[in-house]
Amino acid sequence: MSQHYDALETRSPQEREAALLAALPQQIAHAQKSSAAFASILAGVDAAAITSRAALAGLPVTRKYELLERQQAERTHNAFGGFASIGFGAAMPRVFASPGPIYEPEGARADYWRMARALHAAGFRAGELVHNCFSYHFVPAGSMMETGAHALGCTVFPGGTGQTEQQVQAMAELKPAGYIGTPSFLKIILEKAAEMGVQLPSLSKALLSAEAFPPSLRDWFAERGVTGYQCYGTADLGLIAYETEAREGLVLDEGVIVEIVRPGTGDPVPEGEVGELVVTTLNPDYPLIRFGTGDLSAVLPGTCPTGRSNTRIKGWLGRADQTTKVRGMFVHPGQVAQVVKRFPQITKARLVVSGEMANDQMELQVETTETAPGLAQLLQEALREVTKLRGEVQMLPPGSLPNDGKVIEDARSYR
């Protein structure tokens, strides 16, 4: 399984970065021209000047709720809120709906969602039968995996979800080489097969996604002859990162530019610090620029032992949207960032909400080398001005706050 999908995976980091940054201004210009939404979002931006990550970091982040808001506002005349650069017809063979609903286009290119790379890393090869148990209705997951498998030269059984006994029967009779779907459903299928007394000796590999895949479950599958790997993607962006046989984090896909930013902002965090994944896709049909996934992760230092030279991330580490209601009012990570930006001597901050039900207390914990009492007073005033709520301030030395991506911590007791 050490064979790579293509030469892109092993090119030097410098060569990859140069190629991505060369494609970036072209994609931004295309988005401005072909996507009404980004013509508005990026109005006044000189696309030709966005040739570095620092320049990219100066562009606004578009988050999922904003995508939904635009779609809802424009639904009578544009189902995609002006984000898609293609319309219904031969260029868009399918359209999907994720919860919201948010509508996602699928273009006509082979391996549109770029899943073949993740499948290859999980051991799938041409000429094999794949049992696909991702949903084929409404959401794009089933099609994402099927089109990737077809690009590899695999045949796909569209199992979809549910009907566990029929899934076992189909596997026993068709003898697929591998499974694609959620880890929890694979566990259910294997347990049902054992209950029915049915052997599934052909099933030796799995590509898993959409749920956590802890080492304990990975070992459980291995004990039953199935080697499972995970990948991370979204309905908006397609594949973002995938696991390799090294089992050391997830390697980024070759078709995306990934940043990790402080939640509530668009500011990149230092390497290794937990933050929100922000992705710029090079997909011309749905050119999302600095799209905030809402998911937390961190860069894993070093390179993959398999020889793949792209950046690795630690995988899914939680959600970045930590909006919390305090004394009947919502407090957002962006508000915490707004307070901190007023004070350049603050390097990191966390708002801790504590107390019991109906007795909420807020404390803004900040890392700073300045200890003058006047700073705490100014921070209190800024916190109240921005959030309309009173809160205490605790000043801490740099490095005191946990590296978990949390900007707001809800430590209240609800007993």
C-alpha cells in the first residue's frame, strides 16, 4: 500500500506551495467574475496581488451560516446563493441538499469531490468491488465516494443506509473487497453478520468518515479482518485530508489551500496551535474562497513516513462555533476576538462562563506579559462594551491557556 496515487503527493513542499499560490489569484479572479456572491464578498480585491498566504489571510472568511443566509435570501432566483459558477444542465448532473437546507452542486468532472486519493490511500484498487454505505439521497456523501471509486476503476454497490440484514446478504453474495461509510454502521453490519452466522471473508478494508474513529474501534475492526482508514471532507469542499498507513494524522488533499485560524477571526495561528480549519478550494464550479468549516484541528509537524510530503493535520478536534448564551444574551467567539484586538499586548484569550443555572459569571482570561492593574480595568470595560455583559479579568503569563482551540469555555453546572 506504499504506492502513491500520483506524483503530486511526493513533490517537494516548495514545489507544491508555488503551484498552489500560482493557482490562487486565478481562482480568486474566477470567483469574482463567475460567482455573484464572491463578486460582492471580494469587491475591491486585486486578485493578482493575492500571491502569498499572508495576502490570502487578509481576505474575509465566509462561514457556513453566511452561505446559508445568502442561499435563503436569493432562493427565489438562485438556489446556490450566487456561490456556484455553473447552472442546471449538463455541467451540473446532480444537486444535493445538506441540513439547513444548504444546496450543493456536483459538476461533471470525473472524481469531482477528489475522493479517489483517499480511497487509494486506504488500499482500494482498480478492478475491486466496493460496498458504499453512505447515503445516496439528499446529501452528497454517497456520490462523493462513488465518483471517487469510479475514478479508481472500482465497481460500486450502492448500499446506502439501513436494511442491515440485506447489507450482510449482499456482502456475503457479492464479496466486496471493502466498505465505505460511517464506522458505526460498519460495526453494526459486522455484529449483525456474526449474529446471523454469516462470514464476510472478502471484506478486508474500509474508508470511514463523518464520525469519530477512535483507535479502540480501529482495533475492533482489525480483530475481524478489516483494516480501516479515515478521511475528512465536507459537502461544500469535498476531500480535505486523508489517513495513510502511517497512522500519523491526516495528510491534506492536493486540491485545497488550508489555513488554521483563531476561532471567531480570520487570523492564522502558529503551527501546532488548535484553531478553525479555513479552506480555499481550487474547484472552478464552486469556488469557495476562505471557507470556514467550523471544525477545529492543528498542524502536525513533520512529514508523513509514507513519503507523502503535504502538510498533515491532527484530524477533527471539535467545533469552532462556541457561541454561548450568558444571562439571556448570546456571546460569540468573534466578540472575544474584537475585545482582544484592542490590546496588542494580549497574545491569547479565553472567556470562561461559570456558575450555576441562572447565576452566570464571566471571566476573561488573557495571556500577557503586562501586569499593570490598569489593563484589567480597560479589558473589563471593553468586554462590557462589546458583549453588553459584566465580567472579571484574569491576567496570565504566556503559555498558560490550554492549546485546545477554545475561545469560549462553558464551565457552568446544570445539575
